[in-house]
Amino acid sequence: MRFLIVFLFACGCAGRFSRTDVVMQGGVATVLVLDYLQTRQITVDGLESNPIMGSRGERMPPVVYFPSVLAVHTLVMMLLPGEWRTATQIGTVAVQVKAVRHNRTHGY
């Protein structure tokens, strides 16, 4: 959790991030945390479908995968112009919400 707070603070200090960008990136971080919490159990059960992680997290554990995704996503957002940044953040949140809902329907 401390990492998330420091991370969002750093985004706000990046200079190119507006308040909207920080809020949107916070939304991205939130749904990634929710997906991470579900994925921990999914990998224990050997049912993960993400080929980067592997069914049991043997290729890349969720504890490494999700912070890496957040870091890369934030770096990419820093390089994009504002209008593309917002659209990409909205798309990322939408995809992640769908994944979290899917996991939830399967009991996670």
C-alpha cells in the first residue's frame, strides 16, 4: 500500500500529469490491485490463463507481474499526449474491470 501512495505522489510530481491523469492512474492502480488480490488465489488453484504468469504463477509470480504492469503503464502514460493518455487509461480500467468481474463470477 505504501508503494501505491508513493507511486501516485510521484505521478503527480511528474510535471506532465494533470489532476485528471493522477485520478485516472489511481483508477488503473486500484483495478490492478483488485485483479492481483484475485490472481493470488487463482494461481494457487492453477487456473490462471495469463501466459506471461503461467497457470500457477511459475513464469512470473503475481507479486512481480502486477507492479511491473503498473510501472510500465505509468511510464507509457508519461510519454503519451494528454488526449491519448486519458483514452488509454479509460480503456485500461475498462479491460481490468472486465477481468475482475470475470474472476468474481468464478468465485474469486
